[in-house]
Amino acid sequence: MIHRALFPRRPMPHGVAAGYEAARAKFFFDDVHARLVAFLAEHGLDAEAVEYALRLRHGPNGLTRRFQVMLTLCEVRSAYDGAFVQRERAAGRAWAGAPWMALRAAWKLARGMYLMRTHRLDSILHV
Amino acid sequence: MFDACVVGSGPGGVFAAYGLRGRRVLMLDAGVQPPAQPALDGNLYDVRRSGPDLDRELIGDDLRGLEHIFTPPASLKLKSPGTAYILDGAERLTPVVSETFRAAISLAQGGLANAWGAGVYRFTDTDLRGFPVTAAELAPFYDEVGQHIGISGAGDDDLRADFGDEPQLQAPVRLSRNVARIHAKYQARRARFQAAGVRLGHARLAVLTAPHKGRAAYAYRNLEFFQAHDPAIYNPAFTLREMIAAHEITYEPGWIVTRYEETESGVRVHALALDGQRSQVFEARKLLLAAGAINSARIVLASSHDFATRLPLSDNPIAVFPLIDPRAIGLPLGTHDAAVAQLNVIVEEAGRTLQGSIYGSTGALRSDLIANFPLPLRSGVAFARVCAPALTLLMLFYPETSRDTNYLQLRPDGALRAAYQWTPDTAMERRLCGLWRQLGVVCLPQLIQHPAPGGGIHYAGTLPMAAWPGRYMTYPDGRLHGTRHVYSCDGAVFPALPAKNLTYTIMALALRTATRLRGALR
């Protein structure tokens, strides 16, 4: 779910999945956000939007840390090099993409807050 | 009995031992070594693009490279599997307890200099205000240290008066595209900046840009965040190994010095093995403490069984300014740029001098930064990719003086309790943002970061030197007040902490102390 939220068009490599499982066992197998992750997965909710809404309201949290683990596991792999390192000149595309990025942020925030409220996600976290 | 016992192998300990060569010198050190792990060969970005996956090298089989996500380190340089060893064992063996101060203590061979910024700046007489030592007295020791370690920089730019003259200076580190633009803009507006008390010039670094004493030149590989012991970046462990190989000192790794006691003829030094199971007493005519400002203070307080005294503690507070050059957004990342400091900045403001270093944005993983952006994380990945080529970072250090609120106190259980208070000067930082914008970059005060106290990792002032010292202070020759044979050779002796990196001055002062002692130890 977390990998799909970050890289929706890529299948998750076995090594990333194994690394995430190992990290889950070592760092966050039983934290309070495990219940939230399970709930999001079970209901197919937008994890990126929920993380964003939570982070803007309360700062980085257990869900953020899961995303950070996934990002790190991906970034060290050559297959993801293009996602993290700008290799070609793309200034025009970068500037043109800025309004889209702002709109997307507003949309994700609204969606995240809506999901928090309608599914009472705060109660899962006891925030 | 040894002539001298040096405690610690950081910059102070190594140059104390270096100055005592020819005498019977024992160095007691924890001496933690880098882990055996696959070494990266080549440039980080070249390897990552075309080579095998780097999960073992950058994260580690034990997932060490992910721990910082859950327990933020004092520096991103201390979080990878190849560098995290620098802090190994310290929390267990030399604990510092605090809610307001994050101490980074190293038991590694070479100490915290395994992860230093490599800035080497001579203290001027202005910097040495409060020290019972002048710049002229220190000059020959700076000369000797500088010649030994190798220094690069520009000797003729606007920072010459601030950093002093080096007899042998290698060419400065190459500037990246964005930093070169900043430098050119500054050159065009020098008068205006200087009128505002701001000067800018090439970084003065213990980083080789040409081979020196068998060490290779800096290769712009961007591995500083993942591997210690780049031969181009000076590390005290290099000098230590030379002295061991030449049988100039006796090196005893695996020991934590816990306390000492003076005798008629010298000092008995009590040490505990790293496994905590064995202890041993070593004897020497003189003891030179160089365990770092915090651990040297611990040894001194423990030797006096003093659990009441609060010793002063200083660290350079930091403000990190992200500077974005809009013209570079979306351009290719300079994957062969320097990850070390490229420029230095001096800011004179309200009677104090601040100093900063300007870095490019290569080296660190983007994943370490993405959650800091006010964006959903998938957008954050794209934002980091297109904006990283436009980003430079100014790390600005504040000077610090001894204050009652900032102190160390020994607890009966052996832990040190630390307390620290500091408030950034946000009005001054906003004003500086306005100045940086004149360098063609976007600088937003809202984006300035202030690492928690302790994040400067320039710990000093716990046993300050003075012309007429009192208890827990040191004489100008480094000798601890109330003792006959105990000397301090690290940042502990600084009575004040200018904004300059203190390491070069620690080395020069340690060499000065040792050189004087060497004559007395005939």
C-alpha cells in the first residue's frame, strides 16, 4: 500500500518488500500506527493523503516513518535512480509542474482530512 | 612508568602525542573501529545509477541506516552503516542525560573528527578574547599542524584576515554551479556586503586538492555521508596510525578512563575495559586528558568524587538556511560536485562574529529530507528531484559564551546530566535572508532550521583556561588547577567559543601543551 502510494506504476521489487518487512519487525511492529495502516489497507484508503493530513496537523508520525522507510529502501536501488536524481535538463517541465503540485497538495490535504473525519481515524490513533 | 599518558585519540589527543614523540608515551583509547562492510568504489551517483543495489552499503544488513528515522542523529553524517560506529558504545559507557541537550559522544579511533566538516581556521586575537594565549603564540603550532594535515583554500580572498595566513595552502575545493554563481554575485556586490558586515570566500579545509604525504586528493565521490576515512579529508586516526607504525607511542585501545589519582611521582590512571568486565591501572609521570570536552569533564569530576559542581558547557548553536537558485530548478544534478563546504561566510553583527559554511546538496539521501517539505510525499519525491540541483545550504554557527544555564553535572551513577538553553536571533536571521537574496537565491526565514542544542558538535569550555585559574580550570599551559601532573588537551580548555570550527585550535593548543611538557620530561 505504501509503495503503491509513492510509485503507483511500479511493481514493488522483492528486495524492497523484504527490507520493509524486516524494518517493520525491527522498528514498528506494534506501534499505535500499525492499527491505522491495517485499517487503511483493509478499506483501500488513500494512505498518502491521510499521512499528509496527519503530518500537517501533528507533525511527522508513525505513518510518516513508514513512508520514510519505504523511500529509503527504494532510493538506494538503481531502478529508482530516475525518481530521485535529476539527470536530464527539464527546467520547463519542472516549472510547468509547479501549479499542478500545488493543486495536488491542496487536493490531498482535503481528501486526507475528509478521510480522517469520515472514518474517525483519530479515534484509531487516540490522538 | 610512562612519561606521559594521553587519554583519547581525537584531534587533541593525537596532537598531544605527536608533540611528545621521543618520550615514553602511552595512549589509552576506546578505539572503536569502522565496521567491516562492503566499501563503495567510485562516485555515489555513478554507482547508484548503473551498479548493483546499494542497500547493504547505505542501509546495512542490520538496517542501521534506517535507525535515524526513529531516533534522529545529531548529524546525517552519523546515520549510515559506515559512519554510525562513530557513536557506538557511548550511550552505554559514557552516558549524558538531558532533556535540552543532545550530546554526540564518540569512542571511535579519531573521535568526532571522523565526521567533522574539516573546517580549519586560525583563531585571531579577536577570537582569542578571554584566552590567556595570543594568536602570535599559537602561530608556530598552527604552522606545524597545518603542514602536517594539509590545508586547501584561497589565501588572498576577503576572508584572509579572518582565517590567517597558511604557509602552504593547496588550491580551494572546486565550486559547484550554484555556489560559483553565489560567489560571482558576491564579487559584484562586495562593497555592499562588506558595509553590511558580511564577507564571503573560499572554504578553508583540511581537505586535500593535491596529494600530500602519501594521501590522495579529494575525488568528489559524494561518499562523506556513508564512509569515514576518506584519505583526502584529514582524520586524526591517520596520524595515530603513523605514530603506531613508527613505534613512537604505545597505543592501548579498548579502554575507557574513569578517573585518576595523583601520586608523588606522577599519576595513576584507572581504566575500564569496553566490555565492562575488567579494570586496570596505568601509571605515568604526566596525564594529558583529551577525551573530548564532555568526557574529560567526567573524568575530572569522577576523580574528585564531585557530584555537586556544575561545570560550564558550550556548543556552537546553528541556523541552517536553505538557499534556492530558481534558475537551476530542473537542471541536472551536479553529481560530481563537492559534498564538503565550498564557501565560508563571516557575519559581523552587534559586536559578535558569526561564521557559516555553504554546501551543495549532493551526498545526502533525498529520503532524509522529503518529509520536511509541506507536500504529500509522492509530490515531495518529485519536488526533491527537481529542486535539489537548485539547492545550497548555509550552515551558520553562532559564537557561544559560558552561561549559568548551560552546564554538566556528574551523577553518582556515572552519567553526566546536561542542561542547555539557547534562543536563535530570528530578527538577525531575517535580515540575513534579505542579504542572501541579493546573491540571486530565494531564502525564506520560515525554512530556516535550528538543530537542537548539542547539534553543533563543537563541545567546549568545561575546564576553561585562565591566567589565574580557579577550581576546575586550567592554567595557560593546560595544567589543571589543583593538580601537578594533569593537563587538559581538548576543547575543554576554551574559555569562550567563537563561531569558527574549534578543531584546528584544539590541535594547536594540544601541540603547544605537549611541546612544553616534552622539554620537562627529559
